[in-house]
Amino acid sequence: MSPFKSSTGLPDNIAGALCYFFPFIGGVVFLALEKRNRFVLFHALQSLLTFGVLMILHVLTGFIPFLGSLMSAILSLCSFAIWLLMIYQALSSKWYKLPWVGDIAESQIRHL
């Protein structure tokens, strides 16, 4: 178990995993509640950006005739895999960065 605590009182690895456990919403909640722990802020922002983009892509695939449902199914499988991977990485106390989104999240928490 991680010895560090977030400002919510939870161990930082648990707080980081909760950012992903409730996709998009967990990121919003922990961005609002967390005051100082950069690990939790990073995972909250990465969750918000990742699942926000995935939600937009799901909506957009709904407008594509014929192949839209296939693309949506593939996107759902990829989203589930990302969800599991990120919960595991946060519980392991790792600063795992997803391509593109992880760099954006990391650059944003440097400004906090």
C-alpha cells in the first residue's frame, strides 16, 4: 500500500484508481477535491481527458452509416482495455502515461 495520502485522506494509489473506476466523473470529482497530491491530479486529469475523448468518439461513430456500429463495438473493447489497464497502473502506484493524453495531463499539472 502506498504510504502517501491524498488530500481526501485516501492513499494516493486508491484515489488514483478511483479516478478511472468511475470514468470521466471520477476525474472531475478528484480534480475538484484534490489540493496537493500530483499523482492523484495527474490520474484525474488523464482520466478526464481520455474518457472525454472516448465519449466524443462514441457519439461520432453513431453518425457513420453501416460501419458505425462496428467501429463503436471496437471502440468499446478498446475503452474497456484502457479502463482496466489504467486502474491496474494507478493501484500499482505507477505514473503510467497514455500516448498524447498523458503528455497533456503531465504538462498541465506542472502549472498547478
